[in-house]
Amino acid sequence: MKVRIDPELCTGDEVCVQMCPEVYEMKGDKAVPKMEEVPADLQNCAREGADSCPSAAIIIEE
């Protein structure tokens, strides 16, 4: 699975970082993924972070 964040939509709420710090981090006032390919053991965490995003800025590609 791949994960990316639309910087135009990201409002910097840090919810994804709080939910899944293994996959998401903050760069300035925007969240960014720490990796492009999410390993199998972190996929549920990555989805929880994406589902929690208040601005729906996280795109998950299976």
C-alpha cells in the first residue's frame, strides 16, 4: 500500500501523527508520510491515521 498527503488539503492538525507516528510526521505546518510504501505491519495504523484526518488530505492507494 502507498500513502500520500495532499498538501493543499492538509490543515496541519497533526491527528494522523498522533494516531500513527510510525507512518506520519510533521514538516513545518504540514503532515507528510515518512515512507511511500507502507509495510504490512503498519497498514492498519496508516489507515487509522487517514480515516482520522479532519480534512481528508491523506490518500491511500492499495
